[in-house]
Amino acid sequence: MLIRRHGSFACIILIGVAVYSLMGFILLKDWITIRPEWGWLNWFHEAVQARSLAYKGTVLLLQFMVLVIVARTVWFALHLLLSHRRSMNRLLAGTPDLTQYNIPPSVKKVLSYPVTIIHSENLSAFAEGWFRPRIVVSTGLLSTFEPEELKAVMLHEQYHCRHRDPLRLYMVKVLGRSLRCVPMLQGLVDYYIIWDELCADRYVLRHMLSPEGLAGVLLKWSASGRSEQPVIGAAAAAHFAPTAMNYRILQLLEPGRKLDVPLLKLWKAAATAAGLLFLFMMSIDVCGL
Ligand SMILES: [Zn+2]
């Protein structure tokens, strides 16, 4: 389970680093010079150079695409971050005196991260903060759940805090949205998010005496219709629900069962590999002129 979670995260970051590095070579070709001695690149060089007009057009088109992708990345990164900040500031400023809402002592003693309460009738719980994460819960959640259920929610969010998931989710979502041209990336992002949720639930089950608390939460949450996220641009936070609810319920009902989460379609992996290879050859070729 952890291998799937860490493996998919590593793949997303590696693909992102590879694509942006190769795009950097193409964009800055006039300032970078590479003279590879690899004979196996010659056939590619001769094949593309033979069509000089098409070659120049392809390079110009690639440079234009790179500029668009870089602009999209900056836009998504800033948009998600600023929307998240604005939502958090609004929620915290609009939160009245909450002294009547208390975290039960049995829940408090298992927590090693600060908890912030926000005023909202929705059922909301999420981890936020990149380097000093905290757990945020809504008043609607505190007044709906029993202490054992609250404990399950808090432990789930504690897992996200421990693994710096707000930062990880921000990174993978920005990459997934910016690099839509990489066919397998969004599938990998979805796969990672599902396993992240399953690992957080598994952490809850390990730290609680019985699965009833988590079962109660999942059932009430699914039935409530009050799970709207209060934070816009929620990519900068790790929310509790409703992601991957079917797999999470299945894991709860049959803890020993091997979950079959579809990874991605073969053609998407093949198209991504072919695209990366083409980008690699073009970047070497344009820098070797
Ligand atoms: Zn979660």
C-alpha cells in the first residue's frame, strides 16, 4: 500500500521534472549547447533535418507550447495558493467565539498537531499548512460526531499532517492540471490521491481499538450531503471526504482484501513514453546545432 502511494508520487514528480527540464532545453536552445557523441541519435537528426522547413516549424511550435505550459503552471500554482489563503482568512475572520465547542479529552490526547475550529454547518475536516501543518475542523463536524468518530477523523487528518500531504497534494495537483498534455499524469494523480486516503484510513484503524468509529464517520458523511468543502482552491489542503469512498468502505469491510485500484490505461502510458522520447530527442537535437 505504501509502495503504491510513494511510487505514484515519485512517478508524478519524476515525470514533471523530466518534462520541465526538456522543455527548458527547447526554450533556451540558443543559450545551451550539447554535442552528444551518440551515434544512435544521428538517424533522428538526419530524419528531422532533411525536412528543414517542417523542422523549423516544429521547433517554433514546441517553443510556443512550452511558453503556454509554463504560463499555465505559474497561473495554477498562484491561483490555488491565493484562493486557499483567501478562503482560510475569510473562514477564520468569520469564526465567532467557539468556547462552547470543545475537543473531547480522549481525542485530544492522541493528537500531536494543533487543531483550529472554523464556523461552518458543513462536515469539514482537513489538514493544511505546508511546513507547520495543522488540523482544521468545522463546528458542524464537532456537533455531529460522537467522540470515537471524532477521534477517527482527527487521526485521519493527523496522518496527512505527518506526511506533509497538504504540500504533496498541492504539488501533484498543480502538475496534473498544468501538464494536461502528458496523457498518463492525471491518472497517476488520481491513483495517488486514492492510495493516500486509503493509507490515512489504515492509520486510523491501526490506532483505534475497533473500526466502528471510522465506519460511523464514513456512513454519516456519505449520507449527510453536507460535505461541501469550505476552502476554495482546496488543492492546498488534504480533505477528509468524499474521495474514494467506495474503496475506503471496502477496506473497512474486508481489511485483508487486496484492493484493485485501476492504475492507468496502457495506451496512455505508451503515448507518454513516446512523447517523452520525442521531447528528449528534440531537446538534444536543437541544443546540438
Ligand atoms: Zn484524507
